[in-house]
Amino acid sequence: MITPIQEFFREFVKLEAFSGILLLVAAVLALLVTNLGGEHFYSALLHTSIPISVLNIEIKSLEFWINDGLMAIFFFIIGLELKREMLDGQLSSFSQMLLPTIAAVGGMVVPALFYVAFNWNDPITMNGWAISSATDIAFSLGVLALLSTRIPLSLKIFLTALAIIDDLGAILIIAFFYSGHDLHLSYLAFAAALLAIPVILFHWKGITNLTLYLIVGLFVWFCVLKSGIHATIAGVAMAFFIPNVTNSQGYNPLHHLEHLLHPWVAYAILPIFAFANAGVSFEGMSLSILWEPVPLGIILGLFVGKQVGVLGFTWLIVKLGFAELPDKATWWTVYGVAILCGIGFTMSLFIGALAFTEAEYMDQVRLGVLLGSFVSAIVGYLILLIATAKTRPIEE
């Protein structure tokens, strides 16, 4: 019998899996445009100024509104997912949270160490240490969906929980290591004061009108942007103040908002981001560029570091007796999932754009992320295909 939680999770996986396909299409399209004579058009499009100038925000390029505006909505959705999972989902108890949390920590630390090993003597390239620490939930679930009838629900939950915790780690990294060095405390104080409105006034009065929360969220985004902290952090902060209460009619503001925004993020915002950030021109490049410290550190971090970190930390926590493998999972299927965690893409590209502003380094970042993610996807799929070759279709 399918429970409501299982049904919700199935819909979540379907949405993320199809989003992964759209991400791939958008990335390939960006590569085709930049390498088939459209590089000038691609660059001009991203640097097109959007004629918006309010609240002392200077006119910004389309690239800014994608990476700092639309991606704030993406981070808002991550915040909503985190809150829901922590309160009544896959991360709501210590036993459920322990295994994916430890695996996620390994999957962030070890890839970073791989990158640092190749870049430790260059203070400029060292700034990209966190690029290979990220996991793209849409892409990884998309690959897993290709083997959907062979993969137990517990393993899908494990990967989803791991990727969500990984996203939380990436958010903290961005907040502490990739935000502006010149903090404007006055704007930060304004943002904190605005966040107090839903905490004190809205919750005290039992207000669940989402329009009011979103209006406050817009002003919080502006204040965080002007404070020097990356604006996308405002999305996560605001998400944690959306009420998770269900009234007598079955209406839950947090669940409603997540269902409302998730398709827009999956089908529009993330593909737009992929198109805007995956375009790298191969003109004048040679295979020797792969031996440069930045792309090499990213590729090995994603493909080798991720699987070593996720599988190694999972093995350790299970062998110590603190956790058990997901139901019906084997070490080979866990290994396949660990490799899929090397699909960094969205978050890796996002962190790369924060770490480097020079075009030369960004091309290397894009190349490293694309190759590392592609190899992880192919090898992870093949490992899971072989590991489940004799497995009958699973009915859940």
C-alpha cells in the first residue's frame, strides 16, 4: 500500500528526474551555441542590461538577474525542502538523518581535499576549493530514474536526503566563504529586522497569507544583496519562516508553496541557469588544458573524491554499527549511488561563478564540471545497471 509520504516522494522524484533531462538539453544547447558561431550572441545576451532601477539597485545584466535573482528562488525551494524534511520527512529523526548526513559530509570533504591537492600552492585557484563538493539532485535522480524499477525506494530516499544535506552544506559554504568581504552591517540589520516580522507578527497572529510572506521576502532579498552577503542566502533564510501548519481544510502554506514553485524551478529556472552558465568555447583549446590544476582538481574531485568520500564514510558508519544500509540495497548499489553524487553541475557551476570572475578560469571551471559530471553519470549508471542486472522489477 502506497502511503501519502511515498506518493509525495514519487512525484518529487519524477519532477527532479525530468528536470535533469531539461538541464542536459539546456547545457548541450549552450555548448552548441558557443561553438557553432554563436559565441558573440551568447555573450551579448548574458550581458544585456535589464532596465530596472529601483530601491537604489543599479541596472544589472541578464546574467546577474539569473544568478542572483532567479537562483534566489531556487535556494528558497531548497530551504522549503529542508524545513519539510526536517519536520516531517526523511530527516525528521536522528536515525533517518545519520547515514545520509555522514555520507554527505564525506562527499563534501574528500572532493575538496582532492581539489586542494592540485591547487594548494596557488592562492588564486585555491578559491575554487568547494566547486567539486556539490551534488546536483536533479541530474543524479534523473540518472537513477533510468533504472527506476530496479532501484528500491530506500536507495532513492538515501540519495535525495544526501543531496539535500549536500545543498545545505553548499549554502553554508557560500554564506561563509563566498559572500562579499565588505559587509554593510546596516543592511544586514535591516534584513534581520524584516525576518522578525514573520517570526513575531505573522506567527503570533496566525497569518498564513503567502503574499505577505513573499513581499517581506522581496525586501529581505534586497537588504541581503546590499549587505555584501550573496543574495541567494535570503531565499533560504525566508523559507524557514514559512508556516508548516495544516488547517481544518487541509491547507498547509509550506507544502502549497513548494508544490506551486517546484515545477517553475525545475522546468524553467534551472534550465535557464544551465544555459547561462554551461557555455564554454572549445576554440583554441587542447587536451593539455585538462592537466591544468583547476579542471583537473574539479574532475578528480567530482569523479574520484565524491565516490571515495560518500562510500568511505558510509562504510565506516555502517561497520561501526551506528547505521544500516538502506533497505534492499547492496554495497554495489550504494557504490553506484556514490558515483552519481559526482554529478555536480548546477551547484558546482554556481560556486565556480562565485569563486572566479576571470573568463579564463571560468572556462576551466565549466570544462571541469561538465566532464566530471558526465563521467560520473555514465559510470554510475553502468555500475548500477550491472549491480541490478538480475534484479526483478520492484513494486513499491
